[in-house]
Amino acid sequence: MNKKNIFRNDNRIDYGVILPVFLLCLIGITSLYVAYDQSPMFTGSPLRESIKQAVWCGVGMIAVAIIMQVNVKWLWKLTPILYLIGLAVMGLLIQFYDRATFELTGSRNWFRFGAFSFQPAELMKIAVILMLAYVVTKHNSRHRKNKSLKTDGLLIAKMLAVILPVIILIMIQDDFGTMLVFLAIWGGVFLMSGISWKIIIPTIAAVVLIGSGTIFLVLSDTGREFLYSIGFSNYQFARIDSWIDPFHDVQGNSAQVANALMAIGSGGMTGKGFNVSDIYIPVRESDMIFTVPAENFGFVGGSFIILLYFVLIYRMLRVCFDTNNEFYAYIATGIIMMILFHVFENIGANIGLLPLTGIPLPFISQGGSALLSNMMGIGLILSMRYQMEKGAAV
């Protein structure tokens, strides 16, 4: 390849997406070191855990480089296969889940092979995004000229057929937080799919009504009995109670949220300094990782992280609007919703704005499965510009 081609390819790489992801990964590696080093419950090597995260970052970058090379036509053909494989793997969790993780968390959502473990639902997020984009694009291409409320209803049925098997498997695994992520992905593609506002507006109203009704039921003993009878668990009520009043049980169920708020507040404007912490927070390396930079570097550090996410989302939106390929546009919508929901829910839970659901912070929280899933999403976003197939038929 000559120099001219090298430079031409470089110009097709969106560094506006790569730079915030790279910085967030660096923040994640250093934050994990602090979280483990300052934890009185951790007896291993903080440096070793940081190196493991760095290795996963490297694996993710390799995945990005590979996915960028995948032609949209190949992606179109592979999508149904990837979706079916993902369903099959998640189905295996019903029987072959990691017993140790189940005893610790109550969730059947991890495989374990010796020292290696992974969460299939994280990679399934990408498969669902691809399949939703596939179904919507295929439907719209067939019914563009005879679009009606009837065809919109048919599209909704097809989209539900994609998401419902996944939701059922997630419910069997008892992973409420991950289920919310899948619903957010589905909702984002639903809003962008071209369905009539005569359907969208009542749907949004129904969601708001159900959400507010659930909160109302939680606040009463009779309502709680009803919610318990339809499947709500004690730990879910405990998390809602901790959200409503983070300091009602600081030695028990609300310790995580209460200590997180104290850690963030104690950081002040500029923080206590790197690797300085005097507040213990359970599971800080995952769900509560935002408290590390917020305590070490204060409001300035926390705001910088939010700014990086803002830049990343903005750049991904630019890619979404710039592409004339409908399939790519829906893929970008799903990925944006996935990352945006993770960021909003995780940081919102850390600062007491939202209930804690155990959702990791993209590119920062510990976890190879989640990091790889997010990196694959970034690879798909970058491939849209790199492939330069705007308007190409799939």
C-alpha cells in the first residue's frame, strides 16, 4: 500500500470517537488501582487488577480494528446468525451458570472456565442491536410505499419478537439492571424506526404511567405486597429504599449509596489527591467506580469524565446523522442508547439521582465482558465512516 492510500485510510478514521474512549480507558485503569488499593477487603494486588483491565482494553482495541474492516454487506448477512448464536449461548446459562457468582450475587448470568469468566449478556447487547437494525431496515424497505398504522403494528411485533426471548432469558438469570439496558436499546430503535407518532406518544405515556405507578406502589405497604406477588425481590425494594433515603440504614442496605455520596461530597472542588481515600465503598471497582475520580479529583474530575462522555455521544450522533445507510443508522442508534443509558444510570446511582441497579460505567468499571461489548460498539460506529459506503444498499 502506498503512502497516499495510508493517508486516505487515516482520514476515514474518526479520532473524535477514539480520543474520548482512550482517555476513559486510562481513567478506568487508574481508578481500578485506587479502588483496590484503598479497599480494606481486598487482599490481592491492585497493580495486577489494573494490568488485567489494560489487557482487556488491548483486546477491545483489536476488536475495534477487526470490526472496522467488516463490510456492511457481510455484517448484514452475519446478523441473524450472530443473534441466534447469542440466544443459544444465553440459553446455556440456565444450566451451566457459575455457582460461585450465584451464591454471591443471586444472578445466573456468568460462565466460568477455570480463572476465566464472562457474561454473555454483554455481548448479546451487540447482537440485539444488529438484529433490531436488520429487522427495521428490512421491514421499511418492503413497506416504504404502503406505510400505515397496520404496517407499523407489524414492525412493532417483529421488534418484540427480537427482544422478548432475550428479556425472558435475562429474567431467568435474575439480572434486572441488564434487562433495563436491553429495554433502553429497544426503546431507542423504536423511536427512530419511523413508526407513527400516533403509536409512539401513547407508548411513551404508558411507560411514564407504569413507572410513576410503580413508584407509588413502592411507597405503600399494600403496594409492596402486590409488587412482591408479581415478582419483585427484597433486594429490589432495598435498593429503592436506599434511593429514597440513602441514610436510613448506613450500616446495612444503604451503606453503598450513603458512603458513595459521602465520598463524592468529601472530594469538594478539586479532590483529595490521587489514591487518597478514607471512605470504604462496597463493590467500588464496578458499580461505584465513579466515586474514585470524584473523591480523588473532586467536582473537576467528575465533570471532566462527564464531558468526555458528552463528546463521545456527540461524535457518535454525528456519525449516525452523516451516514445515508439505513442499517448503519439503526445500529448507531442502538449503540448510542446502550452507552448513554449505562452512563446515565451508573453516574445517576452514584450521586443518588437514580436507584442502584448494578450497571457498570462504560470503559471505566472493571469487567472484560462489558468493556469488550462497548469496544465492539465503538468498532461498529467507526466502521460507518471507515467503510465509506454511505447510501450503499445492503
